[in-house]
Amino acid sequence: MPGTRPTTRHGTRHSIRTRVTAGATAIVTLILVVSAVVAVLVLGRVLTTSVEESAEQDLDSLSSQVENDPSRAESIITGVDDDQLVRFNAAGDTRTVVNDDEADELPEPGESSRRVTVDGEPYLVVSEDTDAGTFTVARTTEHVDETVGATTILLAVAVPLVIVLVGAVVWIVTGRALRPVERLRRQVDSITAEELSRRVDAGDDELGALATTMNRMLARLEHSQAVQRRFISDASHELRSPLATMRQHAELGASYPDATSLHELSEVVIDEGERMQNLVEGLLLLARLDENHRPPTELVDLDDLLLAEADRLGRISALTVDTSDVDAVQVEGNPRLLGRAVRNLVDNAARHAESRVVLGLRNADHTGSAVMLTVADDGAGVPEDDRERIFDRFARLDEGRARDAGGSGLGLAIVKEIVQAHHGQVAVGESTADATHGGAVFTVTLQR
């Protein structure tokens, strides 16, 4: 339905602002959570390693003292502070010396350190076998657990707060960044078919470049609309003229049978019907060219097309047709369209020539990459100010309107579209076909 806002596959609309905020928040959440977990694990590992190193240092110190003076082993062990548990099993003796009764609960010595619980309190135990006996030292890790726990709680509170803060900042920043886009959207949305002359505001950033592009698009649409309206108006006028002529003669024949004959009426109908047919065919051809409809191409002998038109013009008119400058040339193109363009140029020259038409075809340069086709006449010529306008649709000069016998004003417009479809150019200048009359010369340049 008109006016319906765009929706996702699930029926709910997600704006760019929402998607950017959700994406940024998800990435930050993943990074912070992984970082927090790693930080807690690393902190616990570092603190535990520190306790283990302290216990090993105590173990080395005790073993050195006992080995230096085995007789003082008991006094050395019992003199250790209560912040650690020490147990000594003398070599070759079942006697066990401890500095605290809780040390009796320590596990049997192992090859590496391990964590144990003694009387509800966590300890890290290390042991060492020496010549004097086996030493076992345990240091509490309660402060390690407390530090890790406090850090975990802190991160559990801080991480969500940081995520919320990042989400809010991204939401606000994205909203401000997209505000000009929304303003641009509202401006474009408010432009109707009757207001194509309006333009949107353009800045100096990327959105300004987008606005400039939209303004160029609006200018093209405005130009296209103007051309379309003018085209429809001219086409309606041109179609109305033969219809009105046929209706007038038909009404005259119906009201005053003696004023005209069936033969005269049929001639009018045939002539005006042919004029309408030519006009409609020209309009359809222009419409196909406007839609970039390109028929298949092949190698076309342009000289054959020119010579055929020269022969036709010589048979239907008293004009002198000069083809002495026509060389044998081939181009890649559509023979039907190129033939239509050549015929339109020759017919246009014949309508305006006094007595002579000159056709020419040759290479445009020494490389042979382009060809030049010319059609000249010895008529009144085309004023310099009208040499661009003459290729517009339904454009006919005053002299052409006075002398044109059945022309629709589409012939040269069709030539221009066909030449451009073949990536060429067409122009009109002053002819030298007759020294007395300047005349006009139409030059078509095509790439081979």
C-alpha cells in the first residue's frame, strides 16, 4: 500500500540507527565479557603463583637451616610463624615435627604444588625431599580468593554499565549522524511531480555529495518531464492536423455532395492517412530508441545505402544528385536504422534543395577508424542559431514549414537518435554545393 513503511522479513522495521547500535553493543559486549573472564583468570593465576613462590622460598629457607644444624630441626620448625603451616618428617625416623596442630592435616607430599582445605581454610601446599627429611609447607590462599571474588563482583557491575554507556553513546551519535539523512529524506519525499524544479540542501560532506547527486537526478527528471510534455503536446497537435483535414473533407462531402468528388475525398484520406502513418512510425521508433532498444548489428555497406537513395531521388524528382564523392565504406551497425537515417537526410535535402543534392562518403581520418557521411543541398541553408534546435523533435524552421510537403518534424530527430545509438555524431553546417546558394550540409561521423 502507498505510504507503508519498509519492513523486515518478520514484519518489524529495524532502522539503521537500531542496527548500528545493536551491532556496536554486541561487539563491545563480547570484547568486555571475554576480557573480564580472561582478566579474572589471569589475576587468580598470578596471585596463586605468587603464593607458590613464597611457599617455595620458605621451603628452601627451612631446608637450608635444618641441613646446616639437624639438631635444631624441631626448634626451627616450631619457630615458624602461624601464617603458614610447616611439617617435617625426619629421614630414617617416624618422628614428625609441625609448627601448628593443623599441619598434621596436610596431605602426603606430592611431586607438585596443590590446593587443599584445612579446617575450612584454603591452602597451597608444596613439599621437598632432602637428605635431612621431607619438608611440607602450606600457605593460605584465602586472600587470593577474596581478591579474585572482589574483582569478579566489580567487573560484573562495571561491564554491564560500560555496555549500557556504549550503547547510549552509539545511539546518540548515530542519531545525530543520521539526522541530516532524515532531513534529506523528508525534503526528497515532499517533492512531487509538479515540483521537480525544487532542490535539496547540499553540504560539503558525503551527504552533500548524495544531495548533489539527487539534485542532478531531479534536474534530469525535470528535463525529461519537460521534453515529454512538449513531445506529447507536439504529437497531439501533429496528429490533430490530419484528422481535422480528413474530417473537414468528410463533412464537406456529406453536407455538399456536389462540392467534392469521391476521388478527391479518397486522395485526401490517403494522403493524410499516410502522413499519420509516418508520424506514428516515427514516434514508435523514437520510443524504442529512448528505451535503449538496440537491434542486432552487422557490417553495413554505407555506399550502397547512399547510392540506392540517390537512385530513388533521381527517379522521383528533377533534382541533380551528385555521388562522385561516395567511396566504398563499411561500418558496424543496423542496416534498417542506418538506411532510415540516410533516407531522412536525403529527403530533407530534397525538400529544401533548389536544383542539386550532393552526397559524400569517405574516411574521416588517415587511420580509417571513423567514416564521414555528408548530405548537402543548394537551398536556403540553416541559420546558425537554429543548427542545434533543428534536431529537436517536431522542430521545423519557418522556411521549412512553408515548403514542407507532409513532413512531421521528426525526420532529423530520428537521424540524431539513430546516429547516437551507433555512437556517432551528426551536425549541420553551410554547404558549398552551389556557389550561388550557401545551402546546408549534414555531416554524420560514425566509428567503424
